[in-house]
Amino acid sequence: MKKNIFTSILFLLFISLSAQSNDVFCEQVSALQQLIKTEHYSPKPLNDSLSKGVYGLFLKTLDPDKEFFISKDYDLFSSDTYELDNYIQAGTCGFIDKYIETLKERILNAKAIIESLEKETLDYSGRDTLYFDADKSNKVLLDNTQTRRLWSKRLRYKIATTALEDDSIFDHVKANFKTLVNNLKIKVLKRQLCVLDEMLLQNGGLEKFVKESFLNAMAAYQDPNSTFFNLSEKKLFEDGLSANQLSFGINTEKNRDGDIVIAYITPGSVAYENGSF
């Protein structure tokens, strides 16, 4: 009996915290819509056209390479295609929960697939096709079988290209291919698992990422140069514009492999004048 009561209390606490979090999100959606309406040069009307546009941008941000969501997820989401404008107008934001829960489930599923591949011998025989532009391939994963197949192909490709990057002598790579890929396998798979873990924890958590992705879609639909900044991003942006900000003029970011790379060099900065970055 005590266990049931305790479980019920935890469930109610979760519902309460989720509701409070969505209240903040609703306030952000409302504030952003009001800001667009009053301050944007030419705000687009809040109608079905806006809903469809924001919906497309939002999903593309959540899964740009079509590697997580499967067919039934898109079926679940499709009811929002022409409803987002109504949600914004009414101030109802519970719709966001299904995107958070589904994306988390798919990322955890991808992790499970990669962890299982660690125990398998990867097959490099035969021929495979791998698309690098999700929009051009225009394919949606039908089920978990196709998801597993996609991750297997991508990771095998990544292991093979890493072998070529580490050893530029093609004949040597060809002669020692099996040994090289076996040595690199765990390293490459662990790196991909780190990337997925970071997705779950990035910027304060997956929930924050999904909600801010929606806010960004709202802004980007108005024009490509409109972007939503949270407080941290706003501070970094303002510091970057400040004439008194002392820096080397290098902005970094993490690429898809989890490596930190130089994303931008400020013209006229120390790094720019150095010329070797």
C-alpha cells in the first residue's frame, strides 16, 4: 500500500513539474509571437500557412538527417501540421510533449543499436548505398529494422573513412583493412555514443532543446535571419558584438563526430591577422 501511495506521489509530482515547465514554454511562445507581431518588419499572419511552415522547420531541426524518427512518428506528428497556429493563438503548449518523448525514445534506441553493434562483426562484403543529403533521398525510416540498417551503414562508412584518414597510403589500408577497421571500431562507436549522450543532455537537457527548436522555427519562418536566443546565447551574441570584448576572434563548435572545430574567424581579429588558423 505504501509503495502504491509513493508511486502515485511521484507520478503527480512529475505531472506538476511538467505542467510548470510547459507554462514557461507557453509564456515564451506568447512573448515571441507578440514580439514578431509588433517588431518584425513584415510579420506573416498566424494561419494554416504559418502552421505548416513552422511544422516543417521544427521537424527538420529535430531530425535533420532523418536518422531518428520513423514512419509512425510522422503519423503521430502529422495532426499538428495545420494546428500549430491554433495552439499559439490559444496558448496551449502540451503538444510539445510528444516530440520530446518521441525524440528521447529514438535517441535511446539508436544508442541501443550502436551498443549491440559493438558485439558484432561488421560486414564489409557486397555493396551498399548511403545518402548524405536527407532531403534528396527523401526517405523516411519505416521501422526499427531500417533504423538499424542505416546506423550500421553509417558507422561502417565512418570506420572505413577514419582508417583512410589515419593512413593515407591506400595500398597499405587495402592490405590491412580488416585489422585496421577492427582496431578503430570501438573508438568510432564510442565517439558516436558520446554524441548521442550529448544530444540527451545538451543545453540543459533534451526538453529544452526541443522547446527552443520550436521557438527557433517560429522565428525562422518569418525570415532566415530571425533567430531565438535564450539568455546564455543572447549574452554570448552581445559580447561578440562588443567593441570592448577581448578575444582571439575564434568561434568554435562541435561537429557531428563530437570534435571541437573552428566555425568562424572574426575579420580583423588576432586569429584573422595571424593567418594560420
